[in-house]
Amino acid sequence: MIKTPLNFFIHDKALCESSDIGENTRIWAFVHILAGAKIGNNCNICDHVFVENDVSICNNVTIKCGVQLWDGIEVQDNVFIGPNVTFTNDKFPRSKVYPKEFLKTIIKRGASIGANATILPGISIGQHAMVGAGSVVTESIPDNAIVLGNPARIVDFNQCEKFYYHNLKPNLKYETFLKNVSLYSASTHKDNRGQLSYFEFDKLCGIQIKRTFTIFDIKDNKYRGNHAHKKCHQLISCLHGSVKVMTDDGKKRQIIELNAPNIILHIAPRTWNVLFDFKDNPVINVHTSDYYDRKDYFNEYSELLSIEGLYP
């Protein structure tokens, strides 16, 4: 094994053509790193890893055996990549036919990818997300999400409590684990024709509704939301089927399943939310306190945390 003056290690059976290697990084046997690659500090690159030219690997990254990192891949700090994870950078590959530019794939800070997972090109794996072993990731993954399967779908979120409700009385507000998230049960009238539920928003929660939209015909591995609002309130109900809603105020994270048409979830501004795990062809109504305004959105979780003073 060779120790260089810059205090990184290269095994004598590795081929490292790049000179942009950070301190305390270890490069083990049969690794091949091309000249254009950039590798940060304190990384551990295990046997039989190939790193192409247009690849950026930041600090404290672990890459286990049998991984190939192709042009266009960015690996941020503290990422773990398990054995034999397969990355791709061309959706329509042909022998000797090259795109003008390879699709970019970003593995964000703190994410982990399990053994034998396959990552399609042009997507991002969110901060602290976790990809289960053998999963095939075809879509970008939100921050903190846990995904499994082929195609990969969200099954949970890191450090997330489950909030369960039952026997909610109508016309009352019920607090959840998050101060900006609450539940209401609509008034229900039942007779021999069936049931009718109604909810008077301004009387019960003091919110004037300006916009309503319906979500339906949702594909199995998709998710919705993945944002927060700056000023807009959302009131969500599931008229048919079920959906899980993850809400996050930057300090605490919870999941609530909506599976009854008379239950309404109120999400106040500055609360991150993701709708996932759609079952039984759900129909979801969302009522909002404001008209659509793209400037009212936090589209990056880190931006919300920064505003709340929670992000370094």
C-alpha cells in the first residue's frame, strides 16, 4: 500500500489517474479512478470500484465493492453506497452512440443506498433518504424517505412517529404531534338512503377557502406534495381509498393515514408534507386558503429549515 505526501492511501493494486483526492481518503485494491474525477476527504472506496471522469464524490463517503460511477453522478457528503449498486446515465443506450450530455444524478447528503439497488439516470436521492437492497429507483426520492421495491416506492420516513386517531367527535379540533397540524371530523347525517358529511371551514377552523383541487388516478409508485407553503393553509380529505401524509416542521416528523371521507387534515404554513402509499384508487380533495402562487412554495426541504433557523 502506498501513502502519499497528501495523506491519502492508494492500494498498490489500484489505478488512480486523478490528482484531486482529499486527505484521509482510502482507495483499495482493483479500484480504477479516471483523471477527471474529484474525490473529497475521508472517503473509503472499496475493491473493484470504477469512477469515470465527470464524477464528484464529496467528503466522508463510503462506496462498497463492485460499484461503477459513470459520468454525470454527484455524491454529496456522508453518503453510503452498498455493494454492487448499479448507476446508469443514459435512458436509451446504444453501442457507440453517445448523447451530447449525460443525465445528471445526485445522491444528496447523508443518503444510503442498499446492496444491489439500481438507480436510473437523471434523478436525485434526497438527503438522509434510504434505498432498500435490490430496489429499482425510477423517480427522484424526497428527503428522509425510505423506499423499497421495483419500481421503488415510499414505505416510510426516517425518525417518523405514527399518529393514530379513532372516534373523533364532529366539529372539534384535535391536535397531533405537530403544532401546525390538526384533525377535524366532519358532521355526518345518516338515514336509509346512506350518509352525508359536511364541513363548514370558516366556522370550525377560521379559514376561508379560495381553491379546491382533486387528486385521483394516481400511479402506485408515485408521491405528491413534497413541499411546504409560506402562507397558504391546506385542508386534505380522502374521499375514497386511503393515503398516508407525512408532515414535518423541521423538529418533528409524523405520518397520518387518511382513510375516511369525513376526516379532514389541516396543514398550516411552513410545514413540509408528502402524500404517499396510495391504496384502493384513492380520491383526495385539497382545499386551500389561497389561490395558486408558485412563489408561495418551499420546494427544497433545506430552504424551509433555513427559514426556521434549523439548518446550518
